[in-house]
Amino acid sequence: MHSSTKAIRIQTERTNEMEHSTPLFLTSSFCFDNAEDMRAAFADETDDNIYSRFSNPNVQEFIDRMCALEGAEAGYATASGMSAVFASFMAFLKQGDHLLSCNSIFGSTHTVITKYLPKYGIGYSYVSATASEKEWEAAITPNTKMIYIETPTNPGLDILDLEMIGKLAKKHGIILNVDNCFATPIGQKPVELGADIVVHSATKWLDGQGRVLGGVIVGKKELIQEIYLFCRSTGPALSPFNAWVLSKSLETLDVRMERHASNALFIAEALENHPKISQLKYPFLKTHPQNDIAKRQMKNGGGIVCFEIKGGLDAGKKFLNSLQMLSLTANLGDTRSIASHPASTTHAKLTEAERQAVNITPGLIRISVGLEHRDDILKDIVQALG
């Protein structure tokens, strides 16, 4: 079956009630018929559920569907995207190790890497998201344990060559960890291009309606086992209810992303030469600096468009305050279109120099293009620009 079919048809085994839709398993723990079965479960001799911090049928269904979509061997779901990112680091990195990352990443991830990893004696260094293969390889040190990248990056929409970085990671025996949040497994499959593990904020496109928090990590079975053991003890478990919602959301991910991407491309093409915009980026525009890479590794350009408004910060604030339909909220990947100002919100914790290094300028606007009629989205943006 096609992966999109699996995302719909993979389902928890039916109960005696013969339900068509998977029921909610809102329980903290699970029972055993006898002491031996309980002992075997705790000894990891069986896959029986023990406690919802460890595993839960609703959570497992969501994981199984994500593995089918990403083409991964195994997975683990967490309470949020950032807990997934943190777990993907701490399950493998120890004192004396080195993390190599692209410099254009989500603001909270930057904080974890620069503020918290050093407290554990874990070093890091950044490489430009537009760096060449030679520059990436030159940044690898003898103690580099992991390479972490986002592509497309948040919020600048730089595109990194997954195949190139995947080959470098394999050559040097390094774990390649890819944040696939912006593209989703509908847009690209990092595992096929060399990624060892893939992380998502399921809160975004995977849910798609701004309802619940969640995160997920998928990848090679032996690596996911290490993540499972770390999370089993530290406790960033995904709520069964949230998992149930997310699992149902995956049934429509394919068709939703098709509409998000087509709307986003329409908006990007319509605004590219707008007199109030100095620069606009969208991966599937020919003017995007890495358009050739995007076309090679992505099936669509995703649902994010970003642009620089002439006039800087004041013009950016005026634009946001003039929007009538688009939402101003700390999220993306919703059915409803959202506008945000990264420099003062998601990436406000970066220094001015750090923001400049990744092209987060005072006038940069990020649009998460929703499922509304594309003419209505464009009309609101154009009137706010005016």
C-alpha cells in the first residue's frame, strides 16, 4: 500500500465492541492476567502495555502511522516538538561530545543548543545553512557525534542538501538528525536521503488545526530504542488523547498539504514583485537560491511563505496590525492562515548578530498559508501591505 493509505488504514486492533474508529485508551496503567505476564512485561520480554508513560495503544497507532509516512523502522512520540528535539539530543550526546548544526533553526532549539547543552559538557558549532559540502566537512571534529539540521529552515526557508549531508554523516559515522516539520513526510522523506532520525513538532502540520501539542521521533530501530529508554525514565510522554487526535489528523495530511502547498505557491507568485516587498522566498519559486535542491528532494514547496517588507520594523508592525482575516498567533501549520514576526516572537531570544546571520531581519514576515480560498488569503495580505 501507498504510505498515505497506510496512514489511514493502520489501526489499533479492534476490541470486542467491533468499533470502526479507534477508541480512546485514557488510562494511566494496564492490567495483567497473572504475575508471570507482569514480570515478563517489565523484563521487556513482551510488548505488553504497562504504563502510559511507557506506551499506550493510541500513542502507538500515531507512531506506526508516522513510521509508514516517513519510511522509518520505529518511533517514539512525545508531549511536544521541543521535547522530541531535546530527547533526540540527550539520548545520544554526553560530556565531551560535539553537535554540529545548521545556524538557521527554530529559536527554542537554538536556546537548547547554546544554553543547555553546554551545561552537560556538550559542545556545539554552527554551519551556515547555505554552506558547501567542503565547509560542512571542515566543521566536523573527531568528537562530532551528531549533525542536526532543519530543511526548509525556520523561518528563512533555506534548503539544505539532504543527500549531500547524509553522505557526509555516513562517511564519518555521525548520526544525522533532521527536523522535517516544515516539509512534512508528504513533502520530503529524509530517511530516504540519509537521515538516521527525523523529528517533528506534531503540533504544526501533522495536527493541522491548532488543537493539541505533540512531538514525534522516527528512524532506525536501534536509535529509537535509545530514545525510548531515555524518555521512559525522564517522562515526556504524549497524552493518549492528543495521540488520538493526531492519529486522526494524519488521515487527511496528504490532501491538506496538497492544498496548503498550492495556496502557498499562488500567494508567493502573486506577491513576488509587489512594490512594498523587497524580498520574498518560497522553495518552489525559480528565484529561490536553492530552488534546484528543493525540486530535487521535495515533492512540493510546503505551506510557508516569508517576505521582507520595505520599511523594516515599523512597516512590519503596521502590516500585522492591518490584517483582517489572518491570525496573529504563536503557531503555524493550521487550517487558518497565520502571520508572524519572527524577530520579536519565535526568534526574539537570539542576539541581533545571530538574527542577522540567518537573515531574520526586522521587517521579515512569515506567513503560514492555510486552507481558506486562496483569493481571500491574498486579498487580506495585499490590503494590509497597502
